[in-house]
Amino acid sequence: MYLPMELQYSMSATSLECLEYYFRTGQSLEEIPPLNDKTERLLNYFHVTHNITEVQINRIRNRIVHMGKFPQNVDGFKALIKLRNLLDRTLLVILGYKGKPYYNIVLGKKENLS
């Protein structure tokens, strides 16, 4: 089955948002509007190491949803890999994999997941 990068990005962003929804409802937290803020709260709660640019997925996701393509100044492949890497790390930390080796595809090296 063919899945364009735009669809893969959209599905990954939706997965992250669903994860945040279940976290938020399980913790009885209030909803906060932008996906970037929701993601930041989730990552901070589980102590997932990240930088601020990793969390800024709202603009790309919105462009894909409304226009069907990545913004012109964004490398779609790099954006997709970056988002998937963030989602993978988040899931692994939530599942208790913290402190164990992980190959970070974005950085191109093995590191301990923290």
C-alpha cells in the first residue's frame, strides 16, 4: 500500500494527539488548545528529553490537513523522521524503557533513552 509522506506525517501527529488525549483524560487535566502545547505537557510529565523544535509540529500538520502538502520551506522526509523519532521515544519512555540504548535516527547515533 502506498502511503505518501504527508499522510504518514498526519497519521503520526494524530497518534501523538491520541496519546495525549488518553494521558489527559486519565490524569483529569484540562484540554489546552494547540497540539504543540499538548505535546509539551505530555513530554514534560513523562520526562522525555526533547528540544523545543521537536514539539513544533502544529504548523506542518495544519498545512498538510488544509493544503495537502508540506510547507514549501520544510523538508518533508526530515520532518517525518523527526516526528516519528519523537513519537517512538515518547512511547518507549511511557512503557518504561528509560535509560536503555536507543538508536536515534535523527542524530544518527546510539544513545541511552532519557
